[in-house]
Amino acid sequence: LTGHTKDDQVETIYMKEIDGGDWMSKIGIYEEFGKLRRPLLDIEKKQIQDYAINNQISWMEDPTNNDLSYRRNNIRHNKLPSEEEGNPEYKESLIAISKKNLELLYKTKKILFRNKNKVVKVSSKDLIQFYKP
């Protein structure tokens, strides 16, 4: 299990947007990846902090989270707040992009699975070769 939150997801999708990433990269952080699980992706960090405070659970912040020389921190502390000033729904729009693209991935997988004999020419552990349309 990891502690990635909705805030991490927003930052990831934002970076993929400004980098011109493809639709799959704009899925962002996957909730499940092999045995890895990220159960907090729908919860904002502030909600977790508030819960910890209200339940007298000690909170430890990574001091590097405020180091603006890291790209993600600069985005977190400067870029995203600026985007939200002009559009208060900006973060939710990034989450919507992620969810739409994840749904597209699931649909694509279903189509490929249903049509694998027509689409996949050769497959192995390290290679998938498709028939050319």
C-alpha cells in the first residue's frame, strides 16, 4: 500500500498535460499495479491531515515537500494554485480527464480481448505483434 492521494494524482496529470503526454499517460497514477495498491487516490491530503489532527494521530511531513527545486513541488505550490485562481474547478477537471482515460483503457482492453484472434498476430512475455489494418 502507498499513501498517494488525490493531490498526487492531480499533480501527475497536470505534468502529463503540460508535457503533451498521450491519453494513456493522462490516466495518471494507477490504483492497482500488480500487488501495489493506492487506496487513497480519491482522498485529498488535507482530509487525511484533518483526520489525523481530530483523532490525535501524529503527523510527520516530509521536509522535501517544500523544496521548490523539485518539479512536482513547484507545481504543487505555484502552478496549480495559479491555475485554480482562474478556474476553481481546475483540479476536478484533471481528475475527470484521468477517469475518462481509464474508462477508455478498460473499453480498449475489452475490445482487444474480444477480438484478439483478429488483432493479435503474435504474443509472448516481451512482445505483442498486431496485424496491420
